[in-house]
Amino acid sequence: MRRRRNVKIVATLGPASRDPAMIKRLFEAGADVFRINMSHTDHATLASYVANIRALEAEIDRPIGILADLQGPKLRIGAMAGGGVDLETGSSVRIDLDPAPGDAHHLFLPHREVFAVLKEGGQLLIDDGRLRLRIEKASSDSVMARVEVGGRLTDRKGVNVPDALLPIAALSAKDRADLDRALECGVDWIALSFVQRPEDVAEARKIVAGRAGVLSKIEKPAALDRLDEIIELSDAVMVARGDLGVELPIEQVPVRQKQITRAARAAGKPVVVATQMLESMITSPMPTRAEVSDVATAVFDGADAVMLSAESASGKYPVEAVEMMDRVARSIEGDAQYRMVMDAQRAAPEATTADAITAASAQVAQTLKAAAIVCWTSSGSTALRAARERPSSPIIVLTPVASTGRRLAIAWGLHCVVTEDAHDFEDMVERACQFAFREGFASVNQRIVVTAGVPLRTPGATNLLRVAFVGKKAGSFVG
């Protein structure tokens, strides 16, 4: 099944999309990667999701990516008296380690380590920023705060601290258990929530040990201060606009989205734009015009993937949401302005043989109007370099490693095929022609551009470019 767009779609699974039939419908509608939100998924359900996706993958004979999204070290207020109280704007409230149920004058914050970094003048944002408090006095185990924006506060609502670098581990005990189980199940991507510093990514990479890609969610202001370092250590990043929009002034989020997208693209790392993209389709069969424009902006910016959260996990119209995202993406990519934007934003290649060959393949394919660029890869590095160029020709990825094909499902424009490795150079070219024809990208007598590394099976050693004709000869196709 060939997609008629380059940007990929990530669909979150949940109550509305947990059964195998619905997962298949979502894939057929356009989902390329399935996200499993570990904040709401137990280990038995995780294993069931993975098994159902892998069964579908075997049925359609195409790699599908699976992303396990860890909850992260979320701060939460304790229980409230009677289940909830009203905090009045202008009132004062004490926040401390006393586990007594909270009321209008006292709140329990069960995170001792956080008090060490809370400072006078700093903000505390509760319940996704619906309630806003300003710290007036701070000590090692309590703070006094004034309520700047009040409202109803119920049990265990989340707390954001935008002004501080929190001294908490990147992986909670729950995250570590979820991570271990996700790796046992064979997921392709691990998403790290609330990344603050490069060390958070390094810690996770040691545990993952190459068994999955590590995707860093950028949703903390502290992460923006060290964005390039975080991207360098990550295999991919996500513009997680939910918490980012809570901790930053909301008008800054579009600018930061572009900053993160451009930085990831320049580094050749996949970037996913997420949160509220088609939010109204949770309850409506049609999105708003503003939501369509939001998806279009991400596509124009060259994002590798756009993501659906509650729209596909718990909404009334999960299939329609994927179909809508697919339609918007195809419409934008079919516009002449899109190609102009991609060409204008193309980053200069690095001074390496692999980058030079990959950049040349995009130029050769454009000049010759080649039907496709075909990349042979084991590690995936050749394919990611090809995607970074955002070429005008489709990219076919041939790999003997199933996990590589699955992981690359998140990257821009890559049509992945898992096949046995080439025996030699001529076999590589001949089979590239066969797959270009079989997958519907090239017709007889059309040209393709083939890139690979010689010697074969040498990761990252892209050093070969070959132009080949798809021709019919004794029932096979040769270059």
C-alpha cells in the first residue's frame, strides 16, 4: 500500500481504537505509526496492542511503527477535602508536605525535592494552567503563594513549574517498569516526557541500548535552552504543545514549534508535531478551519509526522480524523508552494561522503525527473539522510532488518520494504528496479536513482549513486 503523501501520521490507540478491526481501519485510512500512551495503558493492554499491530503488519506485508509514550515524572497536588475546593483569586494558600486533605488555605505537594528550587516570584500552574499561583515566600519544605487565577481544584491535579529546572529523575519508577515492558514487547520508539536536559536523554539511551529509537518530547522551557544538545542525543523529537503551551506564554508556542522543527530537520532527526491538531473531531465529524490550517502549517514546515491523540484514542470519529489528516497533507503537498518551501529550507549537506552522495541523489533525481530514489540500508542512516533532503522524487527504502523498517515508518517520505539483503552490487541495482516497479513507483523504461554503501552491510557508509532504467528482460526488471 503506497501513501500519496510524504508526511507521516501517528495515531494514538485507546478505548475507541483498541480492537484489531479498528486498528486495521486506522492503518488503511492513513496511520503509519501507532502511539501507546503509557499514562493510560497497563502492561497487559500494551502487549495486546503490540500483538494486534504485528498481526496486521504480517497481513499487509509492510512495516508499521509502534511508539510507547512514557508518562514522565508528573507533579501532582494531593487529595482535596470533599474531593475539591474553590481557590479564590487574590487569596493566599500554603503549599507544603503535610498530607492532610487540601482546602482553600492549604495544599499538599508530595514532592520534597521540588521545594529546593521554588523561589519567590516564581509561578505554580495547576490543572494545565487553569489555576495560576505566584510564590510570595519559599522555604525548603513549604511555600506561601497568592492565587492569581482561581477556580475549582479537585484531587491530584497536575502541577507545572515553568520557572525552575526540577531536580527530579527523568524516569520515574513507573516509567522504568513501563520502559522495560515496552522493550520486551518489541516497540520501535520510546518517547520521553518532560525532558529538561541532555542528561535525561543519555540516561534513557543507556537503558534502551539500541533496542528502540529514543524520541524526546520538548515540552519544558528548560529543554529549549539546550535544544541542540538534546536533539543531538535523541533519535527523534516531538513538539509536545500541550505542556509547552502551559509552561510558556501560549502566543510563543507557534514560534517555538518552528524553532524545534527547523533544528531537528537541520540535524537530520525526525520531528513530530503533536497535541490538539484536530481536537474538535473528538466529538465532531468535521474539524474547524483553524485546525485544518494548523495541520497545514506543520506540513509546510516540513515536519516528519503529525499526531492524533484523543481524536483517535477516545473520540467518536477516529477513522474520520485520520482520513482528514491524510486529505489535508495530500492537498498541501500537491500545491506548488509546498515544493518551493521545501527547496528553500533545504539544509546544506555536511562535509562527509555520505551526505554528499545523498544530496547529489536528490539533485540527480530532480534533474532527470526520476521515478524514485531507492535506498539500501541496514541501520537506517542512509534513508534518514535521504529524508533530510526532502527530495521531489519518492523515496523507497529497502532493508533486510525488520526493526529498521518499522523505526523508519515515522520519517518523512520513506516507503519502507523489508527484504533479504542484496548479494552483490548488480543484485542491489536489479532488485531496486524490481521493487520500484512492484510497489507502483516506476514504470518500464523510467529511471530510478539508487544509493547504498559499499562494502555492503557497512552502517553509515553511503558512498554509491547509480542511475538505472527499469526495463523488462526475461520476465524480470534490471537496471
